[in-house]
Amino acid sequence: MNFYIIALFNPCVVGKEDSKKLRLIKHPIRKRIIELLGQRENMSFTELKNETNLPVGTLYYHLDVLKGYVLQDEERRYFLSKEGRKLYELVNSYSNTGKDFGRTVFIPSWFFPILERDTLVSIVCFLTVSVLGGIMSYWSGKVLIILHYGVSIFSSIVDATLFPISIISYITYTIILGKLLSSRQVGLGGKLAASIIFAPMIIPLLAQLALNNIPENIFIVLHLSLTIIVQVTSTILGAAYLSSIYGMKFERSLLLQVLFYIISTIVFSFLQVIHLVKEI
């Protein structure tokens, strides 16, 4: 998701080599490292860590990705190689045109990394989305089963827990993917940032309360339309999250997000078969 727009959607504007370099620094953290070293000539690992506010493992990962562009001198201070200087000049040249290459089509690429770097904010986001979703489920009488809405046979108290359980299931899914498909070390902040994917899922629950008095046939159409919109939005957000936090290509991130939707559909269908939940 955080590919630079000019390189991804309009490759003819830049040469193949420039496009390759832009893709290399598609992650805002790597872009920041290049900018810092370009501006300051050389920096120690501690200085880089303080400036980027990253965990040690995460910073080492990005420096390893930039190998060949970022080198170390005899004092183990980092500096840009000749190719690294070209990369810095390339970033500068596009920045000077006024184009925002750190912004993606659907969401700014810096959004999830900010949450990753601030664990407290990520915890607050996780708790806020979980509690709001749980409360809305309790009041509306409808539940979220991973990515699908239904009516359960459980008590209202149990229904209220299904929203945070859905979030936790997604976080678990991304952690497993991270272990299998990404070498990046993701801290607690990055893992909990996944809760933002479920923020749009609160909207149909609010609509359930707001539209409760309209004719049933109209309500069904409106609810179905709104559900489709928020599911698509959550899918796009999920792909952006995987791409930003785990450094995956957006195409792969989108595919993995669709896979999660398929898994959630299978789980929901199974619960329907055993009569634990029914579709709205």
C-alpha cells in the first residue's frame, strides 16, 4: 500500500532504475533513514535509533534492507554510499516538485508506522475500538463474527465480547503471517495497530440503532449496502497495515487480507450450520 504513487501507477514518468529505487524506499522509515544520513553525513546507531524512535531489531532490519546504500565507517558510524547519495538526491528531487510520495491512494503510509512507534497510542486505539464495538454489539443486539454480522443465541454480555475477540483473531492472524512471511520484528505497538482495521466495522452497528424504526425491507437493503462498504474498507485498511508494518508488497498484502475474509466466511458459515448464529 505504501508504494510511491508515481512509481506504482505511472512508471513511465521515471526510469526503470529510479522506479526500482523508489520501490526500495517505499517504507517511510527507510525514506527517513536516507534523509537523515543525507542531511547529517554520518550517524551512529544510537543517534539513528533516537531519531527514528524504533526498536533495535526493527532499525537493524531496515538498515539491512538498505545494504549497499548505507555503509559503516571504521568507527561504525553509518553513512551513505555513492549509490546511497544518488538515492537521497532522487528523494530530494521528487520532494522539491511538491509531490507527496509518502502518501498512498487510500491511506497515508505514515499512519500505521506512527502507531507502531507509539505503543501507548496503539493500546488506546485497541481498547477504544474493542470497547466501542462491544458496547454497540450489546445495545444493537447484533454481533460481529470476525468480519461478518449476525444474530447470535448467546446472552448480550457474551455478544459484547465477540467484537474484541474478532480483533484479537485478526491480530493473531497477522502475527502468524509475520512469522512465516516477513523477517521484520514487530513490537507490541505494531501488533495492536491492527485494531484500526475494525474501526469501520462499528458503523453498521450504529446504523442498526439509528435505523431501527424504518421499514424492514428498506433496512435490509441499507444494512447490506453499508456492510459491503465497510468490509471493502476494512480489507483495504488491512492490506495497508500488512504492507506498512510487515513490509510486504501491497499485492501480497491484499491477497492475504482477502484470504482472512474467506476464512472468516467459512467460520461464520460453520456457526450458521450449527445454529449458533444467523445472518441479519
